[in-house]
Amino acid sequence: MLGKAGSIIMIVICQVCGMTLWFSATAAAGALVAAGSLSGQQAGLLTGAVQLGFVAGTLASALTGLADRLDPRRLFAAATLVGAAANLCLLAAGFDSALTVALRFVTGAALAGVYPVGMKMAAAWAERAVGLMIGTLVGALTLGSSLPYLFNAVAGIDWRVTIAVSTACALVAAAGILAISLGPKHMQASRFRFAEAFGALRQRPVLLANAGYLGHMWELYAMWAWIGAFLAWALPQTGFRGNSGIVTFLVIASGAVGSVAAGLLADRFGRTVVTMGAMAASGTCAAIIGLLPPLGAGALILVALVWGLTVVADSAQFSACIAELAAPHLVGTMLTIQTSMGFLLTFLTIQAMPLVIAALGWEHAFAVLAIGPALGVLAMWRLRHQPAAARIAGGRR
């Protein structure tokens, strides 16, 4: 088994590789939408199916306490293998059948054993820098989610390459995670008590942390799912002659840097300060980006990169808040419940975006996403003034 440093590095690598499954079909479908072989609504449904599958998987995990009862390494490996198998089946199913949607649902359900379980394993190694540790994991998630766009940009119209490479990455994750050791803060529950978890969920500080997270999630995945289509529309208007897929990859991947930087800042200056700052910045980008094509490619890409950097930067800090506020034996379940609520919301926003785009046009569509960060800032401001917030980031709130 690997030691502390090796285990942390391997968890990050496995998170990157495992999370390539999330947007594998979305990235591959983008080229088909551009070619007219697939509608935007069908592409949105593929992403939405992953979100709903993830919600179903996290609910099942939360109700049974799997994340706190089972060996997280084996749970992570098994879930990744299931997701890889469902992803590989897309090569036979294609993108225009009901089976495709079902396979994406299964992939999402499997990822419920990857994302929150990876955060639990990372948090078990954190001593003081919980924000940095979970921020690094969310950075890994972000990088993993963005890689299919790079695969697709390199492969061009051949979506099969994107699917095959993301499946191979997931298999690497399933094998690698079994080599890690569990951290000293890992605690396994002897049995799951639903009433205890529900009671912890109703505590006001936890409610406010989750409210901030929901405001953040209102924006995040709708941005990730539709920024590629937006850039494909906007960049040609500026005279940009490059590959919009590469720009999309860079925009989403920049969030990995933002997540790590936010983790460092939050551990030093406070989680509520960092989350409020990140949401204020990302919400502003959402409100103005649709108006920027007349200003040229430079201004548009710059704001898109800032948006990509800030839209996910705060994500880990909401999870870190829960890890610090919840009882140690409930951390896995509480993180799973948090992500379940957030991803249910993302399904609604992703599916609503085509209607919003049709009604408002690309110029104003993303401004609707700024509503979530605005409410999230309010929730984190109120959390900052709760007595229990002294437990967050060693008292730095």
C-alpha cells in the first residue's frame, strides 16, 4: 500500500481519470450537434441523464450509508468499473436511441461512488488544510470533466475516440485506487442511523452551507454543459479562426487551478470569504459574457477563462464546510446528501437552458445563471455570523 503522499497523489489521479466519464458523451455529442446529426435538446438530455443518474446513486448511497459503511477504495473501484462499462456500450448504442440515455443514467449513478467517496478519502488525510485537500480533489474533478473536450477537439468529428479514451482512463482509476492507504481521520460507521443523519442535515449551519452550495450549483453545470455551444456561436462573430473546442477545454480546465487556489486561500483567510468572492465574480461573468462578442475574441476569451476559473473555485469549500460541521462518522453520508441535492438542481438548469436560449438569445441567456450565485452569497454571509462557524477553517470562517 502507498504511504500518505503516494495515496494523496493517487487519489487525485484516480479522480481525474474517473471523472472523464462525466462529460464524455456531452463532449462527443458537441461535434455531432455542430454537424447537424444531433439536436441541442438531445445533447442536453444526455448530460441531464448523467445528472439524474448521479442523484439516484447518491440518494441510494445516502439512504443506506454506503459511503460510511464500506471500504471506500472498493466502492470507488467497483463504481468506476460500472461507469466504464456503461460508457463503453455507447460505441454500440450510438447517440440517438433511448438506450443511450439509459447508459448515461447508469454512468451518473456509478459516479456517485466516485466523486463524494473520493472527497471522503481525501478529507481523511487532511490535518489542517481541509480546504486545500478537497479543493485539489474538486480541481481533479474539473480537469477530468474537461478532458473529453480536449479528446474531442483532437479527434475531430470521430466521437468514438473520445468515448474509448475516457473509458480507458476510468479503468486506470479503478485499478489505481486499490493501491492507496486510508488516512488517519477515516472512520467507518458500524451501522447507519437515518434519523441521526437527518437531524444533522437540519442544523442551521449545515442548512446555510448547503444553501450556498445550491446557489453555486445553479450556475456551475449549466455553464459547463453549454459553454461549448455558446463559444461555437460567439467566437466566429469575432473573427476568431481557432478551434472553439480547445477554448472550451481551457475554460473548463482553468477551474482546476481555481479550485486549488481557493483551497489555499480559504484555509488561510476563511471559507465564507472565498465562497462569497468566487460567486460574486462568476455571477458577474455570467451576466455579461453574452454581450461581449462585439468587443472581440480577446475580451470574450478572457472573461470566459475568468468565469471558468471562478465558477468552480468555491465548490470544494462548501464540501469542506460540511466535513468540518458534521460528525466524523457521518461525513461521507452528509457529503453524499449535499451532492445529491446539488446535482438534482443542475438537471433542472441544464434542461431549462435551451428554453432560456430560445427566449432570450445567447446574449442574455447566461445572465439567468447569475441568480444562483447572488443567493449563495447571501447564504454564506449568514453562515459567517453563526456561532458554529467557528469550527470552519480553524476559526477563520
